[in-house]
Amino acid sequence: MLRPPSKVLVTGFDPFGDADVNPSWLVARALHGRQIARHRIVAAQLPTVFGQSAQQLSALLKLHRPALVLCLGLAAGRAAISLERVAINVDDARIPDNRGAQPIDSPVVQAGPSAYFARMPVKAMLQAIRAAGIPAELSNTAGTFVCNHVFYALMHLLATRRDHKGTRGGFIHLPCLPEHALAHGAPASMAQHDMERGLRAAIRAALEHTGAQDVGLAAGTTH
């Protein structure tokens, strides 16, 4: 009997603030059911809510037991697909979440480490997205809103839960859609089909790059 393909869990968020769409969920939903490198993509939507988003992510990990987890979020104003390198243990909300919570200088996980690095080959993925002709960058801040909250919660689960041993994962920020940028005055945008193409390239690179070391690619910043 043939074994079913391993899974890649891709999550996106519901709309937040004054937006009526969130490209992170549109892209995740569009990838649902695809197969890449003998892995099947499963998409799920997370609420833009502190606490609840992390709880739902934990339940999804238990349900699907994926080989790779990519959480997607919106970074209005960025012009490229942003692979996040580090999650920090702080919630500091400039605006309320979708349930009105606005934590200030609160830890994501009490007594957790100050930060976690992504557990995926971010530079190999960056290289693959760029090779597909899609603008991409390595980012060293995922902010301090629900995106970073989910990113840190994911990395803490992967680092501390024995049943997730070997699972890799991280967070990717996406630009606005062109119609979203126009409506809200954002200075940059990207078409959804380009985001999808970039994510497919990133997922393939993450699954095919099995070495302990990432590729040697200069992708840092000077400020």
C-alpha cells in the first residue's frame, strides 16, 4: 500500500484593522491541496487574536503532524516576500487585535527564551524565490503584533514538544495586494499569483534542502 504524502501546513490570518481582505489567507487557501516534492499542502486560517491564534496553531500541529509549517502574515508597506529570521518573546500591540486585546510588553510565553531563530533554510528559500523572478528579502523583525506572537509560539512548540521533533517551520510576511494598497495608501504591493509562485518555490526549496547548513548567501542589512 502506498503511503500518503507528508504534509506541509500553511496558515494565513483573517482580515484585521480596517482591511476587508488578508492576502496571507488568500495565498494559503490557493495553495491548499497542491503537492510539492511529494508533500501535500494543507491550509488553515488563524484568527488575528493573541492567545487564540497560538492555541489553534497548536491544535493544527497535533492534527496534521506536518513535516514543515509556514505561517503567513501581512506586512503592509513591504515590497517583497519577507522570510522572517527571528521571533521575539514579546507582545506589544500598536493596535487592538480582532477581539480588542492590546497587550503591552507582555511575554508570548512566560519564562520562555528571549528569541528563537526560524527552523527552516531561510536563505535557500530566499534564493529560490528570487530565482523564480519574485522580489524577496530576509527580515530580522516580524514586529510585535499577532504575526510575531504566532511565529514565537510556533518555534516554542517545535523546540519543546517531543511529538514535533524533526518538524521544521517559520514565518513569512507578504506585501499588500494592489487593490489593498490603493485603498489604504500603502506604498508597495504584489499580485496574488506572484505571491503564490514565490511560496511554491520557497516550499520546494525548504523540502529539498535537507542539509544541516543553509546556503551561503549574503542577505543581511546595515541598519
